[in-house]
Amino acid sequence: MREPSYEIDEDDVDDLEADIAEEEARRPGTRARIEQLSEVIRVTTALWQRREALGMTEEEVAERSGLTIEEVESVEDNAVDATFDVLFRYAAAVGLEFELRASA
């Protein structure tokens, strides 16, 4: 199966950036929250992609991790309110681990 190709319209990027800047002016902290949400989505997407690459079912992840099927499904739905424990246990079930580093 071939990966779909996506073209990025620079005008759309500029429009999005303007919308974010406008929202940040109204509600300071919006940009930081968007960046946090984006990072969570990157992590949860990497987790379910790993599961699929291994040919595992959601039920197998639940069984291996001790999570409920609802918790596994919430990760796969890119739940931004998933706890670190849930993400950690899901990751371990698919053979991944988190690495924490101090930032500047």
C-alpha cells in the first residue's frame, strides 16, 4: 500500500499562523497549549502505529498492559487527557519506552 502524498499550501499555513496569533492575543497561553496537544498526539500516534506494525490487536495491548480496552481505545483516539501511567503501560506492551530528559 502506498502512502498518500500531501501538499502543504503555504497560504493555509499562513492563515493558521494568523489564527493562532489572534487567539494567543485573546487568550495568552493558547500557543503553548496547542504545542502540548500536538506533542501528545505525536506520542499517541506513534504508539498505535507501533501496535499496528507488530500486528497486535487493541485487546492484546490491553491484556499485556493491564489496561482496560477503553483506556487502550482512548490512547488510539489521541486522548489528550491520557495519564502518563496509561501511556507508559501501553508503550511497554508494544515494546517501547519513554526517555525523559531535562530541557533548558
